[in-house]
Amino acid sequence: MTGPKPSDDGFYRIPTSEQLLRLERMAEKALAHWNAQGSKISPIKYRENAVFAIQRPDGERSVLRIHRPGYRSDQHVRSEYIWMGALAGHGLPTPAPIPTVDGEPFAYVVVDGIPEARRCDVLSWIDGAPFGSVEHGASGAVETKARNYYTLGEFAARLHSFGASWSPPSDFALPAWNADSLVGEDPEWGRFWELDCLSDAQRSRIIETRDRVRQRLLDFGEAPDRYGLLHGDFLPENILVADDCAYLIDFNDAGSGWFLFEFATSLFFLQLDPDFETICKALTAGYRSVRAMPAEYEQMMPTMMMARGLSYLGWPVSRPEIDEARAFAPLLAELVIDLCNRYLADELRIPG
């Protein structure tokens, strides 16, 4: 990609709120590529990507993403669209990418105040209510949680079954959530053992856990009955319910990995929910209503949960410019250290 180089006046050192204002200016400029100038722009989320709700003057709504630079390649994003389209064609609802006026899947945009061009894309709007959020957990009474997570289990099983039988095109390439990318020497989300709020004792405990998790993942292996294409980010806020139908959004972390890792991602931030056991059992029951899950696989759930927790601990290491990452780091470290202690003592249990 070529084009003018924007100015850099310390974007990654200014408060997240000011970063978001500059990204909103980028979103306004990006809208010209979709002939949507004059649309109302409202921020939805700023974690990996900056995500905005777009409402055109005629009332039509969509979602605009400004991608984090360097996190995903153009090929990864194109493959994300292919995977989403394949799932939608199989009856598993997902948002639809909306091409630019030139027919391109995304556009690169530059603005002063942001030190690099950013990839921007637009997806269709899903007018549904999320299962909950990372910050507040699963929504609703225990009956609602059980019903929602049973449905999610069914959805996951259908997604995994379809992925196992689907033949992607030759240029299809998505990241892998494997032993190296999760708990190797250079993890996908950052070297979690280098988090600056850890004590020396905590760091040692985390490294010991990392090494045990890595070995158990390698021993479990990547046979196709346990490893394949995933959504990769079954967080409560990425599952929307509309008209009694569940929609999956945010495929930014889609890739290949262990099917149980999908469960660990879904469950990790719900561990403090008073209905955690009900949620776990509903998710497993929904999955098994569609696809087999051998009982012996459940023995790997603590390892998958631990791998997910360690990877999350790397997020604030590699994204220090995001206020939320810095503020969340000590609480996350406390949760992960507790998991490490129970895991190393073989006392970590995940209901199933």
C-alpha cells in the first residue's frame, strides 16, 4: 500500500479517549469509500479494533471497523470474510461484509494524528441484544443464561462440524490458536510473564504453569476430531439474540484451534458468575445435542482454561496504549494467579 504518511504526535502516549476522537475522524474520512458521508458515527468498542456504529441519513445502519495495525494481514481479513460467508451459507447467521464503492473489501485511510494508515471495513448491522459483556458477565436470570448457553453450545457444535467438512479455497489463511501461539516463546497476544504488575514469585508461578500447559497441549495433539476451524472469541458481547436467533459477530480472532478452546474462551470471564456451573453444563449439553464430545476431553478443560487465561494476561503487555488494558491488568493477574495455583495443585475443575 502506498500513500501519504500521516503525522505522529505521540498517538500511543495520549489517553485512550483522545485516541478514540482521532479514530472517529478517521472513520468520518473512511465513509467516503462507502459513499456514506454525513452519517452519524457512534463508538461501540475500542479494544483490538476501534468499532463504530454508522447510521446513514436514510436510517440504514452498519458497523465500521478500524483495524489495529499489524495484528491481522489483508489475507487474514479476506479469509475472515470467506469463513463468515461460508457459515452464513450453511445457516449459521453472521454479519455480511459491505464492499466499498469500488468493490473492494476494505480501504486504507490516513489522517493526521495517527501514525500509520489503517485498514477500515464495513459490515452489516445486527439488531440484537448481546448475551452480556466481559465487564458484567452473562445477562438475565439463571433460566435465561441456561437457555442462551445451550443455544450457544448448539451453535458451536454446528460451526465446528461444518468447519471439519468444509474445503476452503487455496488462498484461505487464518491464525492458529495452538501451543506456540498461546504459550510458546512468542505468544500471539504478548509475553504474558513480562506483565509489569507481577511480582517475582508470581512471574515464576506463571512460567511454571505455562510450561506445564504447553506440554499437555502438545500431548493432546491436533487430530481433526479435536482441532479445527473456530470462531475464536465466544465472549458474551459477541453473541447477539434477535428474533429468537443467535448471531455471531466479531470474527477477528477466527482461526484454527482446539474445539475445547472455544469453550474456554466463552467461559473464562464467567468464572465469577454465581450461575457458572449452570452455564457450563448448558453449554456442554447444547454442544452434545449436535456433536459428540468424548468424556475424556473434559479432562483437558482445565488446561484449555489455563491457556486462555495466560493468553489474556498477555493482552495488556502488547497493548499498553489502551487505558482499559492497563486498568484491568492487576485484576486479571489476580484471577490468573489463582487459576495457576489451583491448576498446579490439580485442583482446577470446570463443570461439564
